[in-house]
Amino acid sequence: MIVVIRVLSRVILLTAALYAGVVGIAAFLAPRGSEARAVDTRTAPSTVYATATKYLMFMQPALREKGRRVIILGASNADLELRPDVIGRTVRCATIDNLSIGNENITELYQTAQIAVKNRQFSGDTSDVYVLGLWFGLFGDSKARWNGPGRQNNESDLDIEFQRYGNYRKAGDFYESRFGPEYESVVNGLVSPFALIEKVFREATYRARNFFFIRPDSRTDAEREAAVVSEAERAAAVAYWQQQLGSREHLAPAQFELLAKTIKMLSRGRNKVIVVDLPVPNWWDAAVPMNREYKDRLAALETALAGDDAVRFVGLSQYQKPENFSDEVHAKPSVATMIGQDVAKAINASACESTQQTSLTR
């Protein structure tokens, strides 16, 4: 019996030592320095966290840093066209965070906004600027968007991520650290080896996943710049987005109601919201009725909020020519840079110039 206890003790100690080693490796590979003080989900694949949702969950402490922030929310086109490195050339008065998540709808955008707001509360009275990059593809019903295995309640990718390791629990309509914010970093560090293992697995299965993935896009910037979208590719895109939206004719009204709720939540206090109508190629107008519906509903929302100085709408219709896009929704790299520069001017007017004027009048 004593021998068994000794063997078991050694096995436990060895396992603990190995696990501690993996924790150390994961901690070493985690973002550090300036990378740990700002959030950019675009960099997720190059980190130990691999995916935008996992990266965002683990990087929440960065959002608690004091100082003014410009926080970008949206899907993959916002990730491409509202890049912090481009916007930062103009906007110098705030840290720029990119919380965009590819293939999301407004439900998941609202969840991302909650993550930002809840974490920004740790820095006291904020005067942040939230930039919402929108297009009609965000307004599909969650029953159509989130209906795969394990999503009996139409859980989003963020829901799945926050439920994955048991370190978070549902509190109200989103999640909180199971052991409180004071222990959050410690607990996340203890579960980080699982993220490392998943990262290794994803790297090992990269080719297989790309082969079976429905819509892979591993093109270089030069290839995207030279791309011409064929009629067959347009037809495939229309079919894909009709499936994603769950309808061939209409968007989900509840998603627009949730957008209005999101804007109201984000514009509280001294915060401001910039709603950016990101461009898509104008052939969508004839392809589906949903783009027109989106434009009309967004215009109605702008009219309803016309008296709110904390909310501003920005249109970019000058970029809607088909030759400006590398596919059905993403602008070519050179055009994406111009879009980012235009939006940066609007952000600068709200985040920097308005602050300077306020200081001068005091």
C-alpha cells in the first residue's frame, strides 16, 4: 500500500510539474509589452490564442488600461478596412482597439460591445469612441447564423468560447469570471495550456481545414489587389449569404432593434458612437433586396437619433464600384486603406478635436 501511495504521489508530482511547464510556455507565448496593452483581433492567428474569440476572451485585461480608447466593432470587413495601424496615423489622442470578429451578426457584435463596456468600467469614467462597422450581412437571424452542433440555443462563437473551459459563468445576458475579477488573470493562466494545445492542433491540421473549409481565402495582398470577381463567384456569394441570413428576401427586424440597443448602451456618459456604413459592391442592389432594406432601416435609425450629439453616422458610398473589391464584401487593400483614412478623419473629429475644443473653453 505504501508503495502504491509513493507511485501515485510521484505521478501526481510529475503531472503537476509537466502542467506547470506548459503553463509557463503558454505565458511566455502570450502577448506582452505593447501587445498586451491594446486589443487587435486581427493578430489572433499569430498568437497562442489562434482565434479572434479566444484571443478576445483572454485579452480582456488590456481593455481595463486607463486612458481614452477608440474601440472598433464589426465583422471581417471592419477588421480589414478599419485597421488600427491605418487609423492610428491620424488618431493620436487615443489607444485603438480592434474587436472585430469575422462572420458575426449583430447579436455577437452586441456581445463584443458588452465585453468592451464591462471591462472599460474598471478604468473609471470613460470618454471612449466606439466605431461600428456595418453592412447588411450582419443582420441575419441568430437561428440561421448559429445553428450547428452544440448550439441548441443558437449560441454564438463567443458563447461557445466563454463556456469552453469553465473559467467563466453566465451572469445576466453575458459572462463574468467564475472567481471574480481579482483572480481572473490567474485562472485564465491556469487554463491557458488548453489554448496552447488547441493552437498546436490547428497548426497541425491547417492544410486539411483549408481543403474542407467552404470559403477559404489565403490570397496575398497582391492577389487581392488584382482580383476580378466573376459572375459565377457573385452567384455563389449570393447563395452563401442568403443561407447565412436565413432568408432570400428579408433581414431580421430583431437585429436592428438590437443595434439600436447597442448604440444606446455604448453612448452612455461621455462616450461617443460612430456608425460606419461600410461599402459593398453595388451589384448587390440588383442581386438581393436585403441591401436596400438595410439602407432604409439604417437611414431610419439615423433619423431617429438625429438629436443625439453622441452618435454620428458615416457613409462611404463613393467606394461601391465593383472594381474596388476583391470579393463580394471585402475592399481591395489599397481601397481598404483609403476607407480607413476617411473613417479616421471622422474619429479624429469626435475623439481628438472635440477634446481639444473642450479643453480650450474651460
